[in-house]
Amino acid sequence: MNVLLLRPHPGNDRFGLGPFFCVEPLGLEYLGSALRSRGHQVTIADLRFRPGATTWVKRTHPDIVGIGCLHSLEFDRVIETAREVRRVNPRAFILVGGHAAAAYPAALECDDIDAIVVDDGEEVVPILVEAIQKGSRLDEVPALRLRTADGWIKTSPLLERTSLDRIPLPARDLVERHRSGYHCLLFKPVWLIETARGCPHHCSFCSVWQLYDRSCRERSIEAVVEDFATCGDSIFVADDLFWYNPARSLELAQALKRRGIFKRWILVQTRTDLIRKSADLMEAWRPLAKDFDIFLGLESASDKGLDGLDKGAGVEDSIEAVTIARSLRYGINGNFLVDPDWEEADFHELWNFVEQYSLQRAGFTILTPLPGTDFYNEKSARLAGQQWSNFDMHHLLWEPKLGAERFFQLYAETWRRSILNTAGDKGIMAWIRQVRPSQIPYIIRVLWRTQRMMKPAEYLREHLATRPSTT
């Protein structure tokens, strides 16, 4: 079968750190590898770059079109893409998959989409493609929401969790034409790697653990080492929780060293309490890159705030983790959640914490009920009429306690205290000195786009223009 896989443009990136991140569609690359191993012809089109969907459909004449949906803010854009594909090629079978689609498929159930994958695409999609090819019953394909003449139905689940080694390496060659466009923070080009999938914790704002039943699956050491070896010099490890398994993580570090693998830059995501318990593991990994950054979900400046998020870690974990990481020369990038129901004292508490522990490299996102979480179900009555593009963690989805105008004044002030404020401690020339001459236009463009986060009027204007009508 001829399969076209599309990564839509997410659409809404006017606020937040979106301009700093454009990473390869790794899930589609694994899916491409799985399909090619079965003899199917695969094209991946990343619609964040030109040309658009219509051109790719006309160019490839696909039997099947798969559309990736990673975040809930993309729901409307995914449906628009499906409609565009349907107009150009009415006979194509159109399916959607990805994290957000699997976590909350109801948002995508429309006439222009034929099926939604609600589990690991590497296993489900090849079964579906072969069923279409053979004319078999599609309702016997597992892990789908399937559109039928009688409405949408749910097929049986997978019998067991997919082994990540089912597909050893992603088909990165399918996106190499865009490689120079994939970037992260100050680094370009960047390669995305997955060594494990899932998380055993149960933070109330996160849909990962609910989608995977708090499981955590790992790729084999051999496969991960080969992936590191064949990728370039700047690596973003996309694991939901890096260093989750200390013994395996230490073994992986040793295997990478034996292979002589050393990178210019590595970024990983993990938890503060895990770092606090794993100083020896952190020490083992540090020599693998010249610059090694850690992204931490710091979330709150108080134990009360962390408890309210079911974080399972305390402020002392945050402080100790930052101290340990810095002592080993890791860079710390964190994120705090800003609650719409905060009072002014809560903002001041956050500012003091950031200042005391020099956390100006942190980001600040608005606490948002993401579809597929208990938090979303809890807040559903307050979300009526919201457009999906507002679920970017930088829009208010209900009226804040302080009122929108005052809230955005304080929220913008929070961002002004970060290193992204080019009118603050780190000016534009300090940023430019950190990149190669060829990347100066990129960093100037990104910083110019992020400066609107310092302007309360920009948030308020967007809020008033996109909030649900009260009539």
C-alpha cells in the first residue's frame, strides 16, 4: 500500500516556547519503519515546512493518509488537514494517531476521519493497513476508534503492551530533507531519540500515565546505542522520565562510553526526586556531552502547590536536585505552573523562589486541564465553548481569580524575570554570542517572537478575541 504520513503545523504558537522547539516527527518515523518492513511504500511530509498537504497528496497519490496529533491544541488543525486531504483524494482512508488523539479521541470524531489509533501506532497501523489491503473487517483491528455506517465504535484493545524493540530504529531518512530546520533551544539541527516510554507517577495535570496505565517500557541497550551512534551531534531525549531505571540507565551510559559516543549537546527530561536519589548515575552520564541540559517539571514553589498537583515530590527535592545537577555542571531548564486561581501573594512566592535559587532559565505555563486527565473531567463545566487552540498552556480557559487584566500583568512580569527578556540581564548580544554565525538569524527571529510574552496587553488582546461568547 502507498501510505502518506503527515505532521500538521500545530497552528497556535503565538505564546510560549514554541519558537524554540521544532523537532522531528519521531513517532511517524517509527511508524514509517514499521510499515516499510512490511513492504509498504511510505512518505512522511512535515507540514511545518513547505509544501502543504494538497501538494503532497497530489504528488504521492496515497491509498492511506495518517495524520499525527501530538497535542490537544492541534485538534482543530488536524481536522482541517483531514478535510483538505478528503477534498483532494476522496478515496483515501484517513486515520489519526499520536498522544493527544489516543488520550482523547472524542475531539476528532468527524466524517472526514475514518479511524483514530488509541494505542501504539507501530503495532496497530501495520495491522490496519494490511486489513485495508486485504479487504478484511476493520472492526477486528485492535485499538481503534472506527467510523462506521452506524456511528463510531471502539475495537478491542491490544492484548499486551507493545515491545519498543518491535521497531529497532526509526526511518529518519524520510525527513532528512527537513533536518536543518529541526532545532531546540540554541541547537540546530537536533535529533530526537526515545529510549523509554511512559511514566509510573500520577501528576493530576498529565495524561501520559493515564494513557499507559503507569507503565514504563524500555528499548534495548543495543538499539539505543545504535540510535545514538547514527544520530548527529545535538540530541533531545524524548523519554517521559529519563533515568527512571537506575541500573539500566547506568548500563546504557557505560555502553555509550564503550562505543566512544560523545555529543555536543544532550537534553533529557526527568524528576527532581529521582535526581536527588541518583547523584552517582548523574555523574556517570555527565561525560557523554560537552553541554548536558536537564528539563525539570518544578511546577510549584511550595509543598502545598506540589501536593495539590499530586506531584509526589516536595520543594526540598527541587532544591537538592538543582544543587546536585549544578555541582556536576548540568544545565537546568525547568517549568512552573501558574494557577488561574492564584492570588498576588502566590506570584510573589514564585518570584522569590526563582530569584533565591537562580532559576531564571525556567518557563512558566498556565495550569491547563488537558483532555485525557482527571483534571480535565473535573474542570469540564468551566471549559464550555473553548476552542482547542487555546489549550496551549498560555491562554486562560476560565476567568482568573484576580481578573484577566491583573492576572496577565503578573504573568507577564513573571516572564520578564526570566532570561528570555532581552531587556533584562541577558541582552540580545549575549544570546548571539552563544550561537554560530550561521544561526544568528535563527536566534534573533526566535527571541523577537518570544518578547510578546513580556507584554500583558498581548495576552489580554488574545484572551478577549478567543474567549467563548457569553451570548
